[in-house]
Amino acid sequence: MIQCLELRKEPPLDTTILDIPVEIKGTVRNTWMIPREGRCEITLMIQIDAKQHRFQALLMRTHRAWLTGKKDNCDYALEVAPWTPLPPEPVRLLSMEQLRVVFGSDGMRKRVIALFGYLPEQVIPRTTITIVGAGLGDPLKGHV
């Protein structure tokens, strides 16, 4: 998450923004896992709605009393970014059979060639190639 935001890892929490320690948390649900050291601290909370392909960002001083119960209460949060569409992800355009090939075990070169072959008119961003090469380190450095 820190790398996506181009922030440096800085103790005592995840990073420092304007000299203020900030915890960064993300979720694809409606609940938040705030570690003990992040409680009562400023937290940048990024929520992803995968079904509607969107995200929002909130800023909140997380307190366990506000983050308990069946659904987290973000009434105390400040909206940093309202629900916003996620950038297009070409992998979402592939059929199940194409996904099996692109995420198969035939090696990175064949996987990327298949991806570009299935989507000839589509711009394929670096992040998509990174997704296809997940678990291979940086797939754009000597693996393709």
C-alpha cells in the first residue's frame, strides 16, 4: 500500500505525512483490522469495492470503541477521496480460459505473450504485468 502511494516506510507507524505518524490500512470489506500500535493514531483507510470496481479513502483517528461491532463505524472519519472508479484493469476483460493461461505455470514470458495476444488493441499498464507476474519479484526486470 505504501509503495502504491509513493510514501516511505517510517516508524513508529507506516509512514509520516507532514511530520505526523500515519498508519495506512486497506480493506476489500466493510471492516478494518487496526493493529494495537495503530489504535488512537491517525490512520489513512483505503476501502476497495471490487464488485463495483471503485475505492474510497478516509482519514480517521482510529479508536477501538469506534471500530467494534458488526460493521465498522466510520462516521468519525474525514473523506479524503470519495468513491472513485478504479483505473481500468485489462485482466478483467479476459475469459476464464484466458485467465487460466495468463496465470498458468508456463513461465512469465508465455504468460505475458498470451496476455498481449488476447488483448491486442488494449493498453496494458505496468501494474497489470506486475499482477500477471505476482510472486516473481519485479517481473519487468529480466524475467520477460
